[in-house]
Amino acid sequence: MASALRYRLAEGVCMDATGANRNHPKRALLIDDDKGVRNALHDVVTSFGFVTDAAANGPEGLALFEKNPYDVVLTDLLMPGMTGWEVLQALRRLDPKIPVVIVTGASVWADDYGILQPAVALVRKPVDMRVLETALSRLLGGLA
């Protein structure tokens, strides 16, 4: 049964929306250098009721963050050029309270890189949708 709840991001996603408030949807920013992962996460997060923007790298994501209001940022940890850890540090300088979900396939413990911070969650790849939904709900005080 557990395998039915997990999916490989490259295989695509089919699911129902969670019923988030459609009058004022939350906004999410995704940052991942892998296009397949980025597209799959975009579909997943959008299915949770978010308006979702995506960036291929840290600098592109930070530029979007400075131009648009977001309720949460999801970032890969291991990216070329600017790591997710560096993205997190830059986000903290811009908005110390922005919730951040670090999505990674790397073997990382929650205390590595100082990830144990307020408003930060760690979700491992391949992403279990229920784990991601729970992390987002916890960080945002609910998804509706």
C-alpha cells in the first residue's frame, strides 16, 4: 500500500485538489534545477490549491521572490551554482518568516546545514504527496 502512496516525480502525477480556498489561493514558489521534478512538483502543489510559479535555479527563484508575494517556497537542496541552503539564507535576509520546504533526494539529516529552523520543513524525494501536504499544512497553519 505504501508504494501506492509514493510516486516517482518523472512518472507524472494524477490527483484531486484538496479543496483550498479558491477565493484567495495561497502562492508557492518552486525552485529546482531538474525540469521533470520542477514540472511534477508544480502539478502537485497546484493540485493542493496553490497558485504556483517555478524557477530553474536559485537566482531566478530569488528574482521571482522579490517581485511577487509568496506564502511558501519549495527548493531543491543540491543545485549547481546556488544551493538550496544558499537560497534559504538569501530568503531569510529578504523575509525572515517565509516558510520554506526543502525537497531533496540527498541523504540529509534535519540538522545538516542548519535546516532545523522555524518555518522550515524537509521533504525527501521521491516525494510522498501526503508528507508534502502535511509539511505545507503545518508550515501554513492549514491549506484551506
